[in-house]
Amino acid sequence: MIAIPFARASLALPSTALAALALAGCASIPAAGPEAPSQVRPDAPSASAQAAFSEDLTRRTFTYFWETTDTERCLAPDRWPSNPFSSIASTGFALTAYGIGAERGYVSREDAAARTRDCLEFYWNAPQGPAVDGVSGHKGFFYHFLKNEDGTRFGKTELSTVDTSLLLGGVLFAQSYFDRDNPTEAAIRDLAEKIYARVDWTFAQRENSTIPSANGGSGKAIAMGWYPERGSGGDFGTHDWVGYNEAMLVYILAAGSPTHAITKEAWDTGWAADLEKDWGSYYGYEHLQFEPLFGHQYSHVWVDFRDIRDDYIATKGIDYFENSRRATLSQRAYGLDNPNDWVGYSGDLWGWTASDGPTGAANGRVVNGKPRRFQDYSARGVSAVRVVDDGTIVPTAPGGSVAFAPEVAIPALMAMRERYGDRLYTRYGFKDAFNPSYTFTDVGSRSGTVDAETGWVARDHLGIDQGPILAMMENHRSGLVWRTMRKNPHIRRGLERLGFTGGWLETPAE
């Protein structure tokens, strides 16, 4: 049993995570996990109680996006209430939230449409170009973080292919959801088309970089990020979207482009080139391994992968939806087993993904007889490859997996609310994370509050963690986002060009 460092790069994380990715894992992998346990609690909350909770959580999480997103410039905060900058990924989730809110009657369709139109107008008109600052993006892509003051690049953040894709998920959802014959909704559809068509996906392929790929991407693979300061005219970072991760959506959108499409070669020699190396078994569940659950969630927010398959996943006899279900259930099994003896873990209190943490102020302190290390923002997660676990539990881990495994995800969320009350569960739904093992009030925490009995709770809500909770709860309850996106011609075209077949792809578009 050894600690394994988390070395996998991902730019779908807040900037505070970038340094954390190199940190050593805080936990050990069991030599052999037990057989998959029963996933249904005999004393699970009643169906009516779960339904009432689901509605309450949906409304609260919608309210987060409705009340915290700057309506003048459509800048959704990366985190709240600290709000240091805006995240374009959070804005993609906000755009998705507006349609959900209209459908559920939390706001009028007219108000949701007006806000969506204004949002798309801002991003269509936001300055683009190769300059180091004073612009919001380049080649149709957007910078990962934007200044709250004017919506231009924040600091030295990268031009992000994956975060632009998460923004576009919301843009294309709006395009298909707002389908009525009136000037506002017609403007939404037109603006969405222009924003999407402007993205030059071929620009982001590795063959356009002077820097070789550091993680095995081909020349056709899509790079993670571009920096205007590099070289004489800007250049890409060292890593591409290769192997199983959250970037399926990147390639689907890139392949579906009506103006700057990649070919299937990019998929075959990039993301899907060597998926077999990621295949493994954890706690009795065979699936593609990726430690943080966000890698199993983000693309699924907007794409219904049920019963559709590419060449690789077809060989496993499952689809990517089932793969994400297995990843979720294996996490729950890890929580039930609790091989690293953290406080509070159980079949109801579990879930690991990228999140805030209590910081390392108490590193070396003993919990359950073992000296411990704690982290700040980190890509927490568990798999057969590595475990990154410092006792921090993350509500969006089960929350973003509700559509995959509602029978375990909803009771977990309810248990979190019951255990922590309004310390964790606020007007805006769940704060980002909590750690029952971090009870060290003498050293405290910069990122949250510490209680001697119940431990640490994060200060902030994070937009990229709120978004999957809201969208995937809605996909579980009504299928709204999936149903809407199945109508979008760009999503269908992208999937078909990458070789996906079966399921809803076999029926004519609505």
C-alpha cells in the first residue's frame, strides 16, 4: 500500500489547482478491494423524501447561477462569495441553468430568454485577438478566467480548449432550447450559431505548435491551452487531450463544426488513441479509470451517451454512460470500505473530485492513529491507478453523478445536508466541500471554517461544481438537457463524424 502522486494534467480546474496537480497523493490504494457491495440501503430515504429534496436542491442551485452571474457582462463567478474572477466554464453552466429555471417555472421563459440573449451578445462582441491582455479570447476560443471588471483575460490564464467547450455546451443548449418564433429567441439561435462557428478548432491541433506533446498526442490531437506570451507569436502548452478524461466534449464539438472541423483522425490518434491503458477494475467495477469524478461527468452534462458507442467502448459491451455509472459506484464502495481510516466515511458520506480543501496548516497531525497531510484545491479522486484523498468529501461528486446512480447519489447528498445543515447547505445549495477529519481549530483554515466536532467546511461555492449538480439532477428528473441537445445538429454531426452509432443517433432528428 503506497501513496501515488496525481500527475494527470487537466485545465478544467480553477487556477489554484494547477500547482496542486503535482502534489503527492494523501492516501493509499488497497491491495485488493472487496467485491462490489450492495448499492441500495435498506433504510434509504423514501421516494417522496428524495423527490422533495431533489426539488429543493435544484431550486437552490439554480438560484446560485441566477443571482451571482453578472448580468451586465454575463460573467459567472468562478467561486462565490469570494468572487476573484469569472470562469467561462461556469458561464456555460449558467446558460444551461437559465433554461432549466424557465422549464421548472423558477423564472419566466421571457426573463430567461432575455438574459440568455444578453449573455450571448456579450460573448459574441467580446474582443478577440493575439494580444497578451485586453482581449477575452483568440480564434473563437476564450481564456479560462476573465476579469470581473471588463471580461478580458485574467492574469496569465490560458486560452482553454476544454473550458471554451464547457461554455459552448451552454451556448448550444440555449440554441436548441429557445426555439420559439419571436425576436429574442431568434436572436439567441443566431448568436449561438455565430459564436460556435467562429471557433477555429484546427488552430488548436498539436501540429500547429513548436512544442512537442509531452503526453503522447499526435499532430492532430487537440492541445489543452495556448499562451500569447510563448514564442514570437504565442504557442501551446505541453499537454494535449489524450486518453480518458473530460474532453470528449472538446472533440465532439470540434468534429461537428460547420466551419473549422477536425477529422476523425484527431479522435483516433488523440483522445481515443490508447484508451486500453486506462481500462481497469476498482472495487469490482471494470471501467475506464479517471480519479476525480468530474472526468466522468462534464461531457455527460450535455451529451446523452446512453446506448450510443464509438469503436472502443463497443468492444467492452457497454457505453460511456455505464462507464460513468461504474466509476460512481466504485467511489461509493471506496467510501463504504474506508481503507485509509478517515473520519466520517460511509456508504452515505462519500465522493471525490476536484475541490477546495482545508489547506496544509495541520499537516503531520494524527487522525485515527495516522499522521496526515491535507491539501488546498486539489484534483481528489480514487481509482485503481491512484488515490488522492485527504479526508475531504465533495458534494458535486455524487451530485454530478445523480443521473448515473441516483439510488446512491441522492441518499448521499441528503446525508450531507442532514449531517452539516446550513454550514454546508445554504440558499445556493451545497458549499464546495467538507472534511470531517480536519477538526484542528487551533490552526484553522484560510479556505473555510473549522469545528472541533464536525470538522472543516469550505467557504465558497464553485461554479464548475454547482453546474453538474443542477444539470445532472435535471437530466435524472426529466432528461431536459439531454433531450434538448439531441435536437442540436452540431452535437449529432460531431458524434457521427467521430464514429458513434446506435441509440438515439439511429432516429431522425426532431
